[in-house]
Amino acid sequence: MTETIAGNPRVSLTGYATASAWAHFGFEHAQWFSTLRGRALFLPMHLGCRALRTVAPAPGAFTETLYWRHYWFSEWAKSQAPGLAIEIGAGLSTRGIAYAQRHADMHWVDYDLPDMVRAREKMLAAHALPTNYTLEAGDLLAPHLGAALTAPNNARVIAMTEGVTDYLDRAEKQRAWQAIASLLKRLGGGRYLLEVHPRDRIERFGPAAHLVLDALRRISGRDMLDQLCADTGEAIALLKSSGFADARVLPESELADAGRAPPPAERAFALIEAET
Ligand SMILES: C[S@@+](CC[C@H](N)C(=O)[O-])C[C@H]1O[C@@H](n2cnc3c(N)ncnc32)[C@H](O)[C@@H]1O
């Protein structure tokens, strides 16, 4: 087990809300992780968003945005046809389990901090997991994350963090992205997907965005607005200075359409694909 030196387990609370959102939206196996705590966080927020939608469509689509983010990450993973997929800060996602069940020729590894891994293990005890799926304690900010992993034969390696790095300040983001870039390089090169909520997008949502950021500040103990990148350009520059050879915002044309929720007219995040 990787030694935990600086992870922030406080942010795992929001992972319970997203797990119940994913169960609500029908993602495969997501009901395994939909807890009372998650529903108590998600359902009032979802009903509030629905009520808000008629007067303020953009912030009113917030809970649907949770659907789209998760959906797009999963679609991106599928499109890469990886031999090894590494998700860090997986929280209560079942994406890796569902993917590994369908693709026996690849290996999916979910990492999270020890408390979250223990919570997942408890909830997974009643379910049979595919042998090509692994859940491990691992800290994005600790040295040697993924040291035991080996490169697949002639197949792509991918890494993902969904809902993780915006909780980190700039120095931590850099350490996290350096850790991912060096892991991918050691495994022969690969691609990394993350979302960023740049300040210039957040500001478009007005007071509603500040209410959400304030709630996240209380949960995470961090001044969220201060530590977000100013724009996607800053995030891309930071990724490149952390060891990625290239990074780009995924354009709308590459984000597949889906039918279970109305697409957000505006979203507060951009998806960035980086490559070593
Ligand atoms: C906001 S939750 C997001 C979880 C999930 N990816 C989602 O989209 O709902 C952030 C997750 O990152 C994990 N985390 C926080 N700091 C971490 C670190 N340094 N290394 C690994 N995981 C971390 C938390 O335990 C939590 O599960």
C-alpha cells in the first residue's frame, strides 16, 4: 500500500452525492454505492436545481452536469480501448468494474485514499468482481503512485481523475500531475483525462456558482475559487510544465451525445486530455 502523506479525505463526502446522482441517472451498478448519506445530499440538490431551471437554466442544470461529466469520462475511456486504465480518486464510481467486466483482456485499477477504499470494500463485499479489476489505496500526492503496475503488451495506458484536482492548490496540482505524467512515462506513455473548472467559466454562473463554491469550501476546508485555474490555458500550461508533452481541451464535436439527461447549455467545466 502506498503511504498516504497529504491526501484530503474530507472531499470524499461529495463522492457520496455523485454516487447517488449516478444511481439516479442509471449508470451500470451505480446503485451498489448509493447510500442514505448520498441520497440525502443529492436529492434536495436535484429538486432545487429542477425548481431553479425555469428561471436560471444554466445553474439549474448543475445536477444533470454530474451525469454528463461521468458519461463523457466513461465514453472517453471506451474510445481509448486501453490495455491498462488507472483511475485516481475514483470515489464511489463503478465505471471501472463495469468496463473490466466487458473487456476481460484489459486491466482496470481504481485508486483512492484508504478511508474511501475501506468504504468501497465494505459495500462491494456482496458483489463478485472481475479478476481484471483492482481497487487499491493510493495517494496522488505521495511519491511512487502505481509503482507496482506494469505496462500492458502493445496496448494503450490511460489515467483519469474525475472531480479530484480542482480540490488541490496549484503546488499540489503540479505534484499530482507530475506523479501521473511520470507514471504514464514509466509505463511506456499514455493519455490522461481530467476536468477543470476554470474561473472564467465559473464566473458566468453568477451567485449560484459562489453558493456551490462556498459549500465546497466548508466541506474541503479550502478556498476553492482561489485555487482554481484562471482559464483552460493556465491548466494546459501547468500540465505541460508537469511533464506532459501535450494537452488540449476536448472540443464539443468530440463529446458524444447521450439520451438520459438534457445536455447542459452551459457547463462550468472543460475536459482536458493530456499526453506524455
Ligand atoms: C470529490 S471526490 C470525487 C470522487 C469521484 N471521482 C467522483 O467523481 O465522484 C474526490 C475523491 O478523491 C479522493 N482523493 C482526495 N485526495 C486524494 C489523493 N491525494 N489521492 C487519491 N485520492 C484522493 C477522495 O477520497 C475522493 O474519493
